[in-house]
Amino acid sequence: MNFKGQNIVSIRDFSRDDIEHILDVSRTMVPIAKGKETSDLLKGKILATLFFEPSTRTNLSFKAAMLRLGGSTLGFTDVKSTSAKKGETLADTIRMAEAYSDIIVLRHPQEGAARLASQFSSQPIINAGDGAGQHPTQTLLDLFTINEEVGSIEGKNIALVGDLRYGRTAHSLSHALAMFNANLTFLSPKTLTMPTAVIRLLEQEGANIKVATTLEEVAEESDIIYMTRIQKERFPDPSEYKKVAGSYMLDPEMLEYAKKTMRIMHPLPRVDEIPSEIDSSEHAAYFRQAFNGVPVRMALLALVSGVVK
């Protein structure tokens, strides 16, 4: 794919070769992301970050990525301070943002918002999460992390645990892992299982899927345990959230039988699913995973700008 000017909306828009190229470029960005080298690849370019939903890591890492490459940023993180509160449509907001910037990063609570936004912008749109839909840049940094932590993605045993119904990170990552012939294990409360539509697509893609019943089983068999938060904000009924809150919590004792090379990942923020005692464990990879958002997003910004091919 020629990435210049391309929208980054869904991981399913890319081939395995496309993804591997992005990961290769990301690896070259690590020294710059760590501040060991400097770059002005995107000098004179402006990134607009339009966050209609709260964000810490995605927002900050996109800004850090742009600044590390010599560019500038503008945007908002509170919809209350924008004209959307006055009734401005998303289409009009995007039209304004494209006049002020060279690339637009959008996070929005409505599934499909990024795809819609791409219809109204001549500048590249990067989806930073659309409701319970897709989160392609999180998926790319997750793939990068898996590759760096356990040496490869191909054929690895990867367990996705927690909110698989509303978890957009789990949806995007599952599709990408299927491209790399990973073995997928799902573990979730009965009310938060992976949506049937996602399962069907994964099966069509040839995914090898297994359903687990306990965290102990997952800990013993996995190369990667990908924990996710039970997302209170996605539940229409708060009482339903209370029924499943705290369903799966990793206990340090569960890790005694894990492979020495097994790694724990989490898109963060965490609530109570990973206790702080695990942070110092050799298995904990989630803070390195969070850092990896910077070089991966640097790669994407450079690619869609056309300064890197």
C-alpha cells in the first residue's frame, strides 16, 4: 500500500504485508521516541487531535509522536469546550479541522464515526477509537509489543480476557492476530462474550478460536495474556455493570505455573484486574506496551504524510 494520504480507520483495511511494513518502520522510530535521536521529518506539519471521549495514553502518545518528529499539535480533549455543544455536526467539525491541520486524529463515542469523518476530509483521518468499534492504532502497538516481547506473532497462544463485547481493542486485535495465524483464547463473563458477528468474521478469516473457563487455565497455556477492563461507561444499565465488575483478577499465585516467557498486556487504564504487585513481575509488559504507542504512532504519522514510504 502507498500510505500517503491514507485513512487509518480499521485494521481490516490492511493486509499482513501492510502491517508488517508499519511495524518495521515503527522499529526505526524507537531511538527518536526515547529521545536518543532527534528528527524534523514532520517540521511544519500540524496534527489535530479531536477527542470527543476521555483519553490519556492515546492522546498523549499521538502528541508526543508528532512533537518527536518536529511537528505541532492542536485540538481538544473536552467536548464541552467545542461547538458540538452548540449542535455542530461531526461533518462540520471535521471540515473545520482539515482547514487548520495536515492530519486529523479522531476519538468518538459513536461506532463508525471515523469512517464517516473520512468522507468529509481531504486530510488523512486516523481512528483513535470509535465507541465499541475499532481502535487500529492500539492494535498496531499491541502487535509491535507482542513481537518485541516474545519474538514473533506467528502461531503464538494469545488469550484475550475481560470485556470482549464492548472492548474495541479486543475486536481489532483479534482480526489482526488471525492474519498471523495466532491461536486465540477468549475468556469473559457470559454477558460480555465476543460478539457473534466478530466471531463469524474471524472464522471466515481462518482464526483458531478456543473459549476458556478460568484464568488459571489461561495463565498456564498462554504466550500472551491480554487483560481488558470491564468498561462501566459502555453499559446502558449500571446494575448490569455491577454484576460483572471484578469478574477476572490476576493473582500473583496464578503466574507460578506460567511460562517464564509469558507476558501480560493491557491497553490501560486498569481498575482491579491486575494488582500492582504484578507490576514488578518479569511477566508485566503493559507499561512498555504503553510506551510503544509513541514509535508506532510516529510511524503512522510519517507514512500517511508521505515523508516515509
